[in-house]
Amino acid sequence: MNGEFVVIAFLAVNMTFSASAQPAPLEELFLEVSTGENGEPTISQDEFQLSKNEYYRLNFVCAEDVGDTGFQFESVPLLSNSHLRVVSVEGQEIHMQGLSFHTLQCDEAGTIRFSFYPVRSGTFEFTVQDHDEPANITKGKFVVE
């Protein structure tokens, strides 16, 4: 009986390691920003529902009409409570492996993206703003459960 238990335990542990070696599925998120009627940033959605310890890639997509000043995305609370992986701009990648950055900024049409694992639950605000004086700011949130 003890020999059977050892074999079963070994197989269970071996299967666990094999399963954890598989890459986590990546969920793509898109935050598109364009210029509103009064010059303010208009975003495609203002709330994202996320799960803790899942793998995501946020695509910050700047439309053709970025205005004269461009747009800036910022979410220090989300970035501070996530494990960051890769930042990419136009096919060029920066492998973060947990390091941080402050903002993403576009001065012309294009996409900046970063992949991350949220490691803490909570509601984390983000802002998208232009660089006018005073800045036009649009807010949203990431809800991590």
C-alpha cells in the first residue's frame, strides 16, 4: 500500500510541475483614446474588470486625431500592485521583469502596450490626459478581484 501511495504522490507532483510550466493565457485589453469635440481625451471604456494573478496586456491605442499635444496614460496604483513583464512600442520590446514605469505617452497615432499580472485586489484609478494648460483629464478604473 505504501508503494502505491508514493507512486500516486510522485505522479501528482510531477503533473503539477508540468502544468505550471505552461505559459499563462494572455488576455488582451484595449484602451483607445481620441480627441473629443471640445479637445478633451475620449476613451473607449472607463472600467476594466480584472482577476488577481491573471496575465493581461493593455494596448493603449492613440487614434489619428491625437491633437496638438498628444495623450498620456497613467495608473500608478495599478502599476504599483502588478508584476510588469513587457512594454512594447511599434514592435520594439522592453522586458521589465517587475521594474516599473510612470506613464505612457503618444504624440502621434499608434499603440503602446504592456503586459502585467495584478498581484493585489482593489480598485485602481487611471487617467488619460492631454498636455494643454490646464490639462484635460479623463478618468477610469481597473477593478481587480
